[in-house]
Amino acid sequence: MARSKKIQYYWWVVLMAFIATALSFLDRQVLSVVIVKIKEELTIDDTAYGIINTGFLISYAIMFTLGGALIDYFGSRKGLAISVGIWSIASALHGLATSVWHFTSFRFLLGLGEGGAFPGAIRAVVEWVPKHKQALANGIAIGGAALGAVIAPPLCVQLIKVMGWRGIFVVTGIIGLIWIIIWLWLPKLPQQREEDSERTKKDSRGLWIDLGHRLSLLFKIRDVWVFILIRFFLDPIFYFYMFWIPKYLSEFRGVSFDKIGSLFWIPFLMLGISNILGGYLSDYLLNKSKSLNIARKSVMGLAAILTIPAVFVQYVSTAEMVILIMSIVFFAHGLWITNYITAISDIFGRSITSTVVGVSGTAGALSALIVNPLMGIIISSFSYDPLWIYAGVMYGVAFAAFMVFIPRIKARQDIHLPQEM
């Protein structure tokens, strides 16, 4: 494909990645919105609901790494299509569920598919978008997740009146399958066609041997461990915000369920805005300074500063002030994660970016699985205060570590592992 054609299409590719990540968050949140209606029809208590969600988290953690590696092998075109296909079918199957184990199985399948969403979206950006626009493109691509989180509650409330809770799952599954048709309609890059030809020469056994070999070599790279540990220590903060803030507002602030619903979408909107703005600012600084190091780290440093207000949640007097602080720290997280992911693509290039994004995402998900029960113990034994302090301090600690262990971000078109596939 001529360069002019590539330029013509790459923003369409970014838009499709944006829609894919939006669908991923929409599909995973539908259950949390309609569970009240499901409980009216089926016997699902809080313990059973916890088991159902654990099924998703386990497969999601596994497939973040495996999905990233597979997408680096197959490319974003096939990899993301397979990923969306799996989770769309899983979403539709929820509409047939009649027991806890049905839901658990379908959530597990949903996690298998969604584990490839973000690695696939980032791989698409690396494949298609010029370096000087990749931060903005990454911000748009991952910003879809915030849109999915914002629209899920009102969309489900409206649809449930028309088609019931089972129909919602079927509709969201069908939307995903339509996305796949459009995605595969987009043209291939010449390099993608060459890579497809090479892959047909490998058998399935060779594929898994090559993937295992790739991962074993990847863990020998020091920079990979820097990104892994950052996600391990920071991801529980964002899971804390998503899982515990509504409960905090209800139990410690006396906020009604309806008011929580009317306020808690605002931080997610700020997250989506900052995903895109963080990419725009980073690319602007890159064009001005001609330095990836300055561009990425300046925005990450600003983000670390903007997370500090989380420490002061314990001192504010109203729910609106809590939401204001949450909006600031969600905004900060959006700036941070866009440039964190773009720095991965800068350092590791086209061939293994999705794998590194996947491995670090798995680290974050596993950390959340470990830390969430610990959060409950801290809250019940002490208060929320230690968690607010941790949330307000750790981004700064992570940024300082990033500055020390990755002193300079250098652009690479590719980084090749020894004896790689």
C-alpha cells in the first residue's frame, strides 16, 4: 500500500481500536449494572457473585500476557479480530445463563477474549501510526475504555426496559461481531501480508514453542521488569477506585444509591478526556523538543503530581468534593497510562510491544487479585485512610523509579530477541 493510502487509513484503524476498547469495558460492566435484575430471577448471593467475577479476573490475568504474545505473533488484524470474537460470543452467552456456574464459565470466556483488547489496540497503533503521532493515537485507542464505562449504566437501564437483562447481553455480543466485519474489511499493510505468508509456514506446535521461547527471553530484559513492577504496584490503586469508592460513598459518606449513580460516571469521563489529552500533549512536546524522553516523562511527571490530592479525600466534607478529587486523580491516571504505554512502544518497537503491554497488564491484574482481600482487611481493621495515602504517594514513587531505571527513552522501530520466531 502506498504511503498516501496508509495515511488515509490509519486514523480509521485508531477509531476501530477506540471502539474495541469501549466495547471491552461496556461488555464487562453490563453484568455489574444488571445484576440487581438477575438476582430477582436467579439465586445469586454476594458470595456467588464474587465467584463469578473471580472467573473473569483469572482468565483476564492469564490472557493479558498470552493474548499480547499471540497478537505480536499474528499481528493486530487477526489477533484483535479473534479477541473481539471470543468476548462477543461470551457476552451473548450470558443471555442464556441459568445458574452461577453458567455465569462463571461465560465470565471466564469473556476474560479470555478481553485479555487481548489493550495489547491488540496498542499493536494496531504501532503498526499503522507514525512515531510522532503515536502518543495521541494510543490515547484515543485506550480512551475507548472510559467511554464504555460511562455509557454502560444509562444504556443498560434503557435497554432493560425494552428487552430484559438477557437481551442486553445478546445485543452487546452482536455489536462486537459487527465490529469484526468492519475491522477485517480494512486493508492490510504490505508488511502484514508478508508476515501472514511467513506464519503459514509454521505448524501449531512450532507456534507454542516459539511463544514460550519469546517470553523466556523477554523476562531477561531489565527494562521489561521496570514496566512490570510499575503496573504491579499501581494497578491496585485503580482497582480500589473502581471497586471500593461506591461502597465508601455509601457507608462512610451516607450517599444514596441514586446519587452515587449520578456522580460516579464523572471521573470516568475525565479519564477518557485525559487519555486523549495526554497523548496530544506528549506528541506536542515531542514535536517541540525532538526528545521522546522529555515528551513522555514530562506528562508522566505531571500525572504523578496530580495524584497527590487523593491523600486529602479523608479530610473533605462532602460527596461532591470526593468526586472532584476522584475526577482529578482519574484525569491524572489517564495522562499516566497513555504515556506509560507509549513509552513501551518507544523502547520495544513493533515486534514485542504487545507482549510487554500484556505481561505488565497481567502483573497488574494479579496484584489486584492479591491486594483486594488485603484492602478489605485494612478497611475493616483500620479505615480507608491508609489506602488514600498509598494512592496519593505511589505514582510519585513509581515515577522516581522510572527516572532512575530508565534514564533515557530512545526510539526503536523494533527490538529483536535472540533466536526469536
